[in-house]
Amino acid sequence: MHKTLKFYGIITSLGMLLVLIQGALVTQTGSGDACGPEWPLCYGQVIPESPTIETMIEYTHRVVSGVLGIMVIAHAVWSWRRLSHLKETKIFASLAVIFIIFQGLLGAAAVVWGSSDAVMALHFGFSLISFASVFLLTVLAFEDGKPSSLLAPTITTGYRGLIIFNLLYTYAVVYTGAFVKHSGSGGACAGWPLCNGQLFPPLEGRVLFQMGHRFAAGMLFVTLLILFIQTIRNYRFNKPLLYSGVISFILITAQVISGAVVIFTGFTLYATMSHAVIVSLLFASLSYMTLIAYRAKKGRRYVKR
């Protein structure tokens, strides 16, 4: 069922992940203004002549983002038509299109008029929502026709709230990390977990931003550990919840480790890009758990067509 749509959804999801990776690459290499203050042209040209490495990084990011924007819209329309009997389809299709457009406009505005660190962090956040929405649309195509008891289990109100809290809190932590990166606060603390050899350094300037992100990330690890324990203890017989819960905990553990690696390696390209990829996958995994919680709350029933 939906074989072609499933394949297209996988390709689009991977493409959106590539866009997120490219965005991290642009930030890490400082290539955001490598095409000049122009968009969609690059130094007044459709294809830049004799480009520098930075220009090629920015230019390819624009091209790939443009292509994926079209692919996301096509995926949303296709899913809307084929999966219209699933209520969630319209929600995720709308979110995917709205946020891919916002992400593109925000990126263009940042190039032409310049932007603040907070707005550039928002740019990554918008891309993340679009990626998660495309991922969930793809999941719906794979799940269509499966038993409702598997996809909409009975869960407690507290567990449902814990899932939703972790999703929203993860999104907030993503913003703190993106702000640290765009504000140049990543190197404010030498060492990890200590900051410049201190457990409690003076919280001012960029050190405040860096330590704020570390604290927020540490608390996220704790809340996801609690979610993991609750899932194993009470919902291990439901495979969607079990797998997504285990994957989420593995990813947050990897994210904490990668954050330390970023510090110790001096913010190398591969370390920082891995950090961005892991948190993107974590957000997608938690988004799926939230979808399950939403179905359980509504008593959603799936029918095979």
C-alpha cells in the first residue's frame, strides 16, 4: 500500500535532513554572506563564476533548499490526497509547507537585510519543524491500515504529558544551542563539564549563554531518562512506544557525548555537524511519540483502504 508515496517520503525526509546539515555547514564555515547581500542570485549571477569554497557552500545550500522546498510541497499535496482519511495528514502537510516557506523567507531576509543571532536560531527551528512534519507524513504512509490497538495504545495522562513536555523542551533546548552557535558563544567555556576549570564560572556575557545551554541540555537528559524508564516499565509491550522511547534515549545520550566532543575537538566541522544531525533525529523521534500520545487521547481508529 502506498509504495511509491513511501519511497518519495523517505527521499524527501533524507533531503530535509541534508538541508539541516547544509545549514549547519554554512554556519560553521561562516559562508552565510558568501554570495553577497543578494537572493536568489549569487553576486548578481544565476550560477556564480569562479566561486570560492565558501560561495559554493552557500550556493549549493540555496539550490538544495529550493529543490527540497518544491519536493516538500509535492509530498504534502500527495499525502493530503492519498491519506486524507487520516486526520493527522492535514496537520502535518500544512506544517511541512508553512514552515518550509517560512524557513526560506527567513533565510532570504537574513541574506538581504542581515539578521540577529536570535532570528538565525529561529531559522534552524523552522527547518526542524518542517523536517519532523515530512518525517511524520512518511510514517503515516507506512502505518496506514495497521491495527489501531498498536498505533493508539491506552496511556496515562501523566505519561502523555511527559512525552509532550519532552518534545517542547527539546525544541527549546535546540534554540539555546542554535543561539550559542550563532552568537559565537561556543568557545566561551574551555573544557567539559567544567567551564574554564570552574564548576560555577561567573555567569556573564557569552559564558552565560554557554552555561545556560549546558544546563538546559543536562536537564533534557534527565527528563528523557525519566521518559525512558517509564516506557520500559509500563509500555514495553507496545513496539512503537518502546522503539521510539529507546531511540530517543540513545540519541540524547549521543547528543550529550557529541556536545563534549565538540568542546574537546575545538569545534571541528564533523563534530558540530554531527551534533546538529543527532538533535534533528531526536526531535523526529519525540515527534512520533507525541503522535502516538495524541492518538491515544483521541481514541483514534485507523481503517484500511
